[in-house]
Amino acid sequence: MKIVARDIMDTGFHTLAPETPISEAVNIFKQASQEEGRRLFGMMVLDNNGDLVGMLSMYDILLFMRPKHVHIWGKMDDIDLTGIIDQGLDKAKSIRVGDIMSQEIVTIGPDTHKFLILDIMIKQHIRRLPVIEDGKILGIVYISDLFYDILDRFTEEDNQQ
């Protein structure tokens, strides 16, 4: 039975460097998603020493791309959004991962119970948690893996009845 982080973590994770341009990071996301056979929406950011310095998620990228004053635009029926999107894409070409990554990272240990992991993810709106032991990255727990682990338990119980 899978109970702790080491049982459900993914040890074959992809990473980014802080100096990676966002345009390249997007391509790395696409390539990693193809390799994984599932879409990845966030990656750990490691410095040259292999230390965890941040996380970059789709949310970070979309937040950067979103026009700053969009909340005052109303319904936006009369705005040329194509031009705005193109401007955001041009602006993103000069931005690096380290410029927009989340630097406040919540991590867990390999023996963290899955219900504590679930609690952290729900309370802090986190979709992925790096698993760290003695300063070394061992893996990452994705909320989808945690969800499907719990679903598997439901299925096992149904099959045993």
C-alpha cells in the first residue's frame, strides 16, 4: 500500500535553469510532456549546483502574459486581443525562467504521509511538491498522481467485494 511520498513520487522529473529563456522553457514543457505521455504544467528550477531555487508553472507564465490592467477592461468585446497576445509573446522572448519563477517553494520529505501531502496541496493550492532529503532532490509528487493513487484504492476495494 502506498502511504508516503517515496511510494508515489516521480523520480524521472524534468528541470529548468534560471537563465533559460521562457520561449525555450515552453518548448521544454512540450517535449517533456511528450516524453512523459502526459501534460506537465510545472517544473523545478535548479541552479548550476543542482540546488532547487524555484518552480516554474503554467500559472507563472500565464500570469506574466496577462495584460496588467485586464481587470478594468470589462467584457473586452471591442479589444483586438490578437495584438495583445502578440505583444505578450514578443515581451516574453527576453524574459528568463528566473525572472518569473516562484521562489517560495514548499517541499516535503520522502516519509511525508500522503494525507499530509494532500492537505498541503489543497490548503496551499499547490499541484506539485518536490521531495527533498538532506538537501538532495529525490523526486516530485504531482497532485494527479496522488489523485489516481487514491482512485486506485477505490477500484481495489470495489474488486474485493
